[in-house]
Amino acid sequence: MQFIKIENIHGGFSLNPEPYLDILPSLQASLPEGAARFASDPDHYNFFGSRCIKDLQLGSISLSDKVGLLAVVIVLAPSQFKHEQALEISYSDVVQFDVSAKEWRGVGEIWPETRRLGDVQLDEILPHEHGCSHELQCTRGCLRIIARDLSATWFSPE
């Protein structure tokens, strides 16, 4: 991440979105409409809010290739301790999609329901010549997508 600071300290993490939030107003005009709306949502980085990106869990990822355009949909499941809704992020005209994962010690490493990539810590959306880049840093991995735009929708899981 370019602006957001995440540090591993004493078996935990220090998360600081402030440098990104400070620069975000000057980036908004360069972001596509959906990306700008999602990044500037006042609850996006409210660590105590139910619509904060922090602590969501990767539920699923789907990739489709139709009519020469790639689309990616990521569903982030709610944390049982914090969120009432899940978040679906749809990316249009994707030109890059990367997943990196840190070493895995096995199921039950922390909790029995621990996900391979861990929980979302924070994310950062930046302008890109193709539209926008979106990086989601998790406790044990990272997702990075470059797309024309994205749309984010909160919904109640069934």
C-alpha cells in the first residue's frame, strides 16, 4: 500500500489509514465514479462501524470473461463480532488480478473458522491509467485488482 500504514507489532497489528484519508480528497477527481464513492464513504474506515472494511472475511471470488472484458466479483463476508451485512465489490473491465498469500500453518491456526488469507485489515483505492487500483490487505495475504471501475454494495447474507 502506498499511503495506508500497517505494522506487525507484538503479535498484533497497528493500522493507520490517516495518511490515505489525508490525500484522498485530492485523489477523488482522478478516481472513477464508483471507486470514488466507495473510498470516500464516511464509514469505510470507521473501525467501530458496521460498514467498515476492517475485519470482513473473504467469502468468494468469481471471474468472468465475456465479450472481451474480464469482470471480477469479490464477496466479503461479515465478521460475526462486528458486521450486520456482507459486502459485494464488482470490478468492470479488469486488466490485472493478483492474489498473494503468506505461509499457512493449517486449519485452526487462530480460530477453527480462520480463513486462508485471514481477515481484511484495510484497503486502498488509487487512480490508475486504466481506471483504478484496489488493494485489500488481509492478515495473511493481499488482493490487488486494476479495473476500469468498481461498485460496492452492502447486503444482508441469507
